[in-house]
Amino acid sequence: DFQFKDIRTVGFHLFGEERRDLIPSKPKKVNLNFRSHSGILHVASAVLECLFSAFPHSVDQMISDQALFQGPRPSLLYKVRAESLYEVSQKVEGVVFITHDDNVSCLRRLLQQYPLVFGIREAKGLEFQSVVIVDFFGGLPKMYQKAWRDLLLGRTN
């Protein structure tokens, strides 16, 4: 496991007491995101806010990331028909559909063999202009799906 104190220890052994100014006292928090636009970051922040309110002591809360540039606001859709997804595949040039790895072949069939359907592992690290994430929580057991759906739809108690 990586811990920031290990870097300080190595720095102390490399530079010694006389160059203590080269050894950071604690990590710097960077909240400027160079890869994602503001639309994506706003949605990510909203999801994190839901998690923080539902589980206030489970993770360290940090300030939201800021983007270098504006971008389109993503949409979150619920209960979308397969025909609607197929229409998107025909109208939006180069749109990529991402689903759980186990659901790729099923989604390809629903989208009439549309080629830009990837599993999560296959798409990891790649960047696309237009992405539709399909059935994100579908791989979870039903009892957890309901909890996430309620959380994301603002139905928390």
C-alpha cells in the first residue's frame, strides 16, 4: 500500500536534515481537472454529494474538481427503451455505448450489431466524444440496485 509518509521518509534519507525544505510536509490537494469538461465534473460532484449525504463518515470529503473548459451538460436517463438507444446510435455520429462486460453481446444485439459497444474494462482509459452508459447498476444484486436508484433519484430518507 502506498502512503504519502513513505515519500517523506525516502526524501529525508536522500536529502538529510540540511535539505528538509525539499521534503513536503503533507500532500497538496489539486482540484483542477485537465481531462474532463465542466459538464462531466458537475454530474460527478452531484453523485458524490448524494454519497456524502447518505454515508457522511465513509470517505474523506474534498472540494469539487474544476475544469479548464466548458462542455455540454450530460443527461441521466432512467428506463430508456432499446428503440430509443438504437435511434441514438443512428443519429449521433460516433456515439459509444458502455455497459457491464457481461452485457456487451446482449446490447450489441439490441442495437442491431452497432460496432461501438464496449464493456467497462474494454473502454477503461479510452476517451470518446459522446458516451452512453447503459444499465450501469445492472450487474449488482437487485437489493443493491434499488438502494443506488433511490440514492441517485433523490429518494433518500
